[in-house]
Amino acid sequence: MCFHPMGEAVFWLKSLYQLGFVCFFDFYFWIRVYIFVLSVTT
């Protein structure tokens, strides 16, 4: 079993990219919910 640093780096970059995208989407979603709730209650 041999390790390829390049493949490993690409794998980690893709994982980080997906994680960042999910976090951003989640953050955006909750901002929308928060604004919606504020507009309804006021």
C-alpha cells in the first residue's frame, strides 16, 4: 500500500470545500429564517 501525496491533498481539498459549502449554505439558510421570523413578528 503506497500513499500519493497529490491524491491525498486533492482528497482533503475536496472534503474541506464540501464542508465549507455546507457550512455556508446552513449559515445562509438560518439568516433567511431569522429575517423571515423578524418580518413576521414585527
